Amino acid sequence: MRGVIKHGLTLMCILTPLAATAGDTLAKIRESQSITLAYRETAPFSYTNENKQITGYSIGLCLKIADAVKRELKLPNLKVQYLPVDSSTRFTSIIEGKADLECGSTTNNAERRGRVAFTVPHFFSSVKMLVKSDKGIKNWSDLRGKTIVVTKSTTTIDLINARSNVRALNIKVMEGRDVDESFSLVDQGKADGYAMDDVLLYSLRSNAKNPASFAVVGDPLSTEPYSLMFRKDDPGFKKLVDGEMARLINDGEFKRLYDYWFQQPNGPKGTNLNMPMSYLLRDSLAYPSDKVGN
């Protein structure tokens, strides 16, 4: 399982003072008097609500970190700016310094840790598929010779190809530009299913014109740990981010924020996903580590 916790890094529970020059990100924030948060339209993690405000579970966590930066650098008027990104530009926005934190649903794995840095996971998701309820598709074997769509630049395509090859399913794979386009390909009948992390699929279904016409099915292909992303090789900023995440976990704020977004009607259009915290996430909070996934 890709979501098995490795106890390689236990976070400090006390946030120690940092100098503003400890890392490039902190120096950049001090100079600009602003912090930039990258986000994708992936509710309930990050999205634009009915009032045109950027909000969501991951955004809430990033705003807590922004408050920690404000306290650390003594910048009471720190400005929070938002940068919209997609599944591809989320990485370049961080690497090229256009954003300081990526606040969405990005999988933390070994390959990506070679390019960027992550804090501890704030969610564990399983890869399943969204299908039309009347198509008779219940599991991956029902896709033999059919077409499935995945979102470009996500980790899902390798999982689909592996399952197709092992079971000789001859699944045809399409790539959608983003979550919305991928969903529309299923809605329009151009694809038989959309493979993605289950929480995003449940959110898409709950916001469809006719939610009952869609189903989320299939044995989990993998477990994906989601983490906030920022620039690599910046120990000062990473120490601050990890310290604030540890404080949120220890003070119970992390769980309260989770319950607000996943067990109460606070999603888009008042939706409630009714998703209790998974045992993987709950257990990981006892030994928080940023070294997860393969």
C-alpha cells in the first residue's frame, strides 16, 4: 500500500524561533510582505465558493501556516495572495517561486520528493472510479475493452495501466485536462469511467445535476497520501511549516478542521461528504512523518 506510514521523521511539537533569513521562502515573504498560496479547483480541498472566495480544507491548513509566518516574521499586515494552478502547473508554480505553498490534493511520493518538499499528510485517499449508475460497471474487470479517463499529470495512469496489463483487460486510457473535463467525458458518454482519488469523485457526484445517476465503485488501486507542497532544500521554511502542523495536530485544531469539511454540510452548495477520518490518517497523527508513499 502506498499509504503505509514510515516512522522516519517525528515532528517537533514545539515551534522554535526562526530567523527571517533561515530560508529563501521566509526572506522572500519578508521582502514582499506577502505569501502566495497555489490552489486547484478540487473541492473540498480547495475551490472557489459561491461568493467567489477561495476556500477548502487544504486552504484552511495553509491559512494557519500563513498565520504562523505572520507571527514568526512579525508581519501583522502580511498579505495572502492566491494563484490558480492546474495538475501540471502546480509543480512549476512552486519550483519557479511563483507560489510559496500549494494547497490542494497533491500526492506525496518519493519521485515528487526529489523535486519538491512536503509536510505531513492531511488526507489519505483511495483510487477508485466514477461511472454512470446504469452501465453495470462494479469493478475494474467490468472495464474490459472499455475506455477510462484520467486527469493529466496525476499518478493514476500508471495504476490503470498496471491493472489493465496484469488482468489483460485492454482498457483504453484517455487524459482529461483537469478534473472538470475528466468528469464531463463520463457525463457525455465519451468515457466509461473516471479513475481518480475517491474523495474527489464523491465530491463530483454530490455536485452533479443528478447525483444518483453516478456511482463510485471499484476495489482501491492504491492509497494516496495528500500533503501540502513547498520548495525543496529550504530548511527554515520547512521547520516552520512542520512545526505549525504539529501544533494543529496536538491542539486538536487539525481534527476540528477535518470534521468541518468532511462531516458537516460545509462543502460546495452545502454538501456533506459524510466521510469520517480514515484509520490511516488517524493513526498517522500519532507519529507524523513526511516520508510516506513510494
